Amino acid sequence: MPRKPTPEELEAREARLPAWARQELRILRRDRDFYRDERNALASNAYGPEDTDTKAAPYSETPVNLPKGASVEFRLGDDHHEVIRVRVRDGVLDVNANGGLLVLPKATNHVDLKVASH
């Protein structure tokens, strides 16, 4: 297995590259740093307002805080034409759909929602 070049060796190699290649490396490094900072902000839950009532992916390692009262739209069915929208409004969960809404109880703390077939 070849040894890893030292930072000085890498710098010397880069200095021998054409100007356009050195510029491209600068752009790639800048973009890498930007996206690393974005990822770290998301991972630290610094993405969106902390006092929100709406989170996306709440069970994931990096939930995303959405603005208070934000609507979330779910598209269901094979063709994704059945739509259910959910938001917090006046202290209750406001749910509406683009058709009749079927509420299918599963347990005392769990229901499934489905858009009724037309």
C-alpha cells in the first residue's frame, strides 16, 4: 500500500497544476466547506426556529425545524394524486385532503388517514 503524501508534498503537486485546475480545486474546497457547515448546522438542530410547533423527520438523527404553523403535504397513491395536508392551527392539528378523508383507528393514540376513492 503506497504511503499517504504529506501536506507539503500535496501542496507542491498542486503548485505544478495548470491555473484552471488550481482554480477548480479552490472552488471545490469552498463548496465542500459550505456544505459541511450546512450539514453541521442541520445536525445541531440549528436549522429553523427552535420554538417551532412543526418538525420534519422528528425521529431522525437530524430533525428539521419548520416555521410555526407550516403546512406539510403528503402525496399518496401510486400516481401521488391523493393529497393530505397537515398543520397546527389554533392549538389543534388541522388536516385536510383533496377528497374525502377516511380516519382508520389503530389504537387509542394511533390512526391512519386515507383519501377516499372518488
